[in-house]
Amino acid sequence: MTPTKTPVASDESDEKKSLRRSWKSSGPVAKLTVVFAGVAAAATVAYVLIAASQLYVMSGQLSQMQQTLDQNKTANARELRPYVSVNKMELLGELKDGQIVHGKVDVTNSGRTPAIGLQGCADLVIKPNSEPITDAFPCPAPNNPGAKLQPTGERSVFALGSGNPFTLMTTGTSISPVDKLLPILSSGGLRLYLYGDISYSDLISPENVHHSTFCGRYNPATKGFDVCEKHNRMD
């Protein structure tokens, strides 16, 4: 009995066999054409990969450059913008019955460019020690009689050049009876504040409004002003 031979499956598909026969039967020119086409396709893929890699690197470099430009712009704006602040506070007049006293505030623009649209308010107010002044305390003081005569307080709107000084003056205030109030001021039971606020913008970013608040607490012993714990800020 002759054993039956099991056919062996071919490892190549008919399509591959057909391609192999076509390749063997093709001439040198056709073969070169196929080789060149393969090389060109490989070169194209390599070019695309290299271009994508370069684009990724350039994108990162552009992002870093933009960040650097933004940082430089912010730094330049901070360096060149105006900075308006108070450098001196005085009480004009004497604390005597019937005497009118004024608060005088010297303001300076220490920045390198003008402050535009500047507005300022200054006022004197007496508050008990149990109710010290706060950051949000309005100017002029709501209970100041002078505020009723001048609702907007001591306000001016103008441009303040770099390095130029400006003076804010409070409305006249009379403190009475001094013989009773002064000992309480000296003991710290009452506090006399010279305070206010300033707002302004700049030429670099006119839409941004900057604010400075100031506050001094009168010291009867030195007849000067100590720095308040609150209402002293700048942005």
C-alpha cells in the first residue's frame, strides 16, 4: 500500500509568487525603476520625519521666545511705570480750642514715567482705640463735618511727572474740647489719623489703574505721625 502524501502548505501566497515571477522576468530598467521608487519613498518618509522633528523643535523655541518676550515686557512695564507714594505727613496748626488744623501730605512720583489721571484724597479723623482704621476705610471720613461741605474731599485730577512732588491738604478740622480730648489722645484711648488714597494710571498701560493708600497715626509726644498698621498699600 502506497502511503498518501500530505500536501505541504506553501509559505508564500499566490500574490507573492506572482510578484516574484514578475520581478525575475522584468528587465534591468524596470528593476532600477522599482529600486529608485523605493529609495524615493524611503527618502520622502525620512524627510517628513526630519521636517516634523524640526517643526517640533522650532515650536518649542518659539514658545520659549514668546515667554521671554512676555517676561521682558512685564519687567520693562514695571521698571518704567510711575510709582506714586507719600513721603511726608504733617499736622499744620495747634491742637487748641477753636483752632483749625490741617493735614499736609507730600506725594512724589518716584517712577520713570508720568502718572496720568491722578486723583487724591486726604482727611483727618479721630477714632477710638477699640476701632482702629481699616484698609477699606473711606476717604473722606463719613463722620467728618468737612465732608458735608466738600463731598468729594480734597481731590485733584492731573498728570504728575517723574520725580515731581505734589501736596494733598485736608479740609480744616477743629478738635474740641481739646482739654478733654488731648489727654485721651495722649493715653491712646483715642487716635487721630491722617490718611487717604491715591489712584492713577500710566502711559504704558492706560487701562490699568494703580492705587496707593496711606495712613499716619498722630503721636502727641513727638507731634509727628507714626505709621498705621492698616491702610498703607501700593499696587
